[in-house]
Amino acid sequence: MARISPSPIIGAVALLTLSACGLSGTTQPTVSGTAQRGSPQFTAYVAADFATALAWSPDGRLFYAERAGTIRTFDGKTRRTFATVSTSTDGERGLLGLALSPTFDRDHFVYAFYSRADDLTRQRVVRWLDRGGTGANVTTIVENLPAGPDCCHKGGRIAFGPDGKLYVTLGENHMAAEAQNTSSVRGKILRYNADGTVPSDNPFGSGNPVWAIGLRNPFGLAFSSDGTLMVTDNGPSGDAGTPGSGWDEVDRVVRGGNYQWPTCFGDGRHLQGLSCAGTLPAWQSGSEDVVPTGATFVSRKGLTGYQGTFVFCSYSEARLKVMSSDGTRVLFDGPRCQLDVKEGPDHALYLSDSSAIYRFGP
């Protein structure tokens, strides 16, 4: 599919090159419906080089991961380098995920997911101690996550759930059958304890980190305040005879859930075997190219018109897609967003693209 490119673009399953997307210029935000009533402003917050993931600390600093290997912080005035990793940016590899400990105010731990530079077939999750604004005591939490030998499908999102566990997305590395194999971590949502050990109550047996299966390249991961887990998954792009575009998904993920790939795709379109495995997505894009990336739930205190919604970035459209809270329908398109989105402590939305992080709020 034309969306897949080995060029240096982040690891969403079907990312386009910037030239192919026609996104080299600045796109002004468009907001429709009730979002206009609050008169929010869309302004540049801080320059950033492919800020793949954003996270807020309790003390009001924005942490952000740049794909080439640097984690930085910005407090509204000063930008600082927090830590760096030696990562590959070959194909869809890179520094792809970022999360802060849910008890950050006590333990000061910062987590990241990245593709290794010294072994292109491997990825890892690491953790630092935030010591005076600089990452110290780096520790490998999860080692030897597969990256596959080719360009694509690396996954790479990480987030803590309300259970205090660390959830990790991993693409199927262009090995589609592995997504249905519960003994493989490819094409899965993985669940770990905060120290990288495997919880005893995971669904597929002792020592198995797999939480949910049947995904192609999940690149958005978000928990609601009530514990609902939503994942954005990039649709098939010519694999195994599938269409060359479209069929991106939002999946409501449950313990032990199965999300079709590669038995079916989209709205249950049959591909392999006698029937579709698992459940249909909460939403799918049909023939439209969306290329979903970072996602979040907007709180009830969030931006007027966005309160209580589920939102995700569309890389191909360079727009925020604003959905119903159950992720079943798109309500309207928000401002520019390609890579990640988070609600700030001021309840504005902060959104990233290839060159900057923006603030959208009063």
C-alpha cells in the first residue's frame, strides 16, 4: 500500500512520507460544532523534532519523546534535555513511547519504548529516575521485544492503567499469523508490572505478558477515568490481498480480547480461515485513509465541546479526530495533530506534529 514507507517516519503501521501526504506546509486548524463556542486558540507551544509521545508530570512539566532518541521537558519557559537513547530510525523504528509512573510524585520514574540501534530486530522498554530534571539510573524494564527484519509494524506505545500495570503495544512486524498466536508477543497489547515482571493474572498463562491479541500495528493507547482501554490500530495496506488503503480501527480492548487480524479486517471483511476471530472494532474508517496515531480521553473538565470525548491524531489527514466517548463514531475534526495528543493540567489539549507541539485552549 502507498501508505507504507521505509522512509524515516514514525512507527504507525501505514505512515506516509511527508511529501506523499502533502503536509510540508502549515495546516490551520478547523473546528466545527460546539467546539467553536469556547473560542479556543491554536498556538505553538514548543518546537519539537517528531514528538512521537507526550506525558505530563504532576509538577506541570511536559515530557516529550523525539523519534531520533531524545526525551525533553518543557515547563512553559525552559526546555531541557532529560535523557537520550541510542535508537534506530530505520523504517518505522525510533523512540516511540513515553509514560510517567502513576506514582511519579513519590518514585519519580519515567518510562520509554525504543527500537535498538545495535540490533534492528529488537526493541526495549527502559526506566529512568528523574533526578533534578535529568534522567538517572537508567534500567531496562522489558528487553528483547521484536522489531522484525523489515521496515514496519513496530507498535511502541506505553501507558499505565488504573490498575498500576504498564501496557505496551507491539505490531506484528509484517508476520500476520503471529497476531493470533498467544505465545507470541507480536500483534498484541502486553501487560507488565511496573518493574517489568509479568502479572500473575494475565489471561494467557503464567509468565505470558499478552493481554489482548489480533492487532496489526496499534499506535494509540488510552485509558479513560473509568478504566476503559481504547487502542487505535492501523488498517491493512495490501497485505494478503487486502485493499491498498483504509480500514483503520479503534478497538475497545478487554482482558483476553481478540481483534480479528489477520482472519478479517475492518467491518468483518473475511481474509483467512472459516470465520472472523474475536470482535469487530468499535469504529473503522472504511475505505478512507486515516492512519491513526496517539490518542487520549478528554476529561469532563476539558475543553468546551471536547469534554468527555475520545480523540486521536490522524497522520494522513493531519487532524484530531473527535469521537464519542465509546469510540463508535466521529463527531467532528479538531485542530492539527499527527503524532500524539494529551490533556494538560490546564485542561487545554496539547498536540504534536513533525515540527512542534501546540496548545489548543482558551
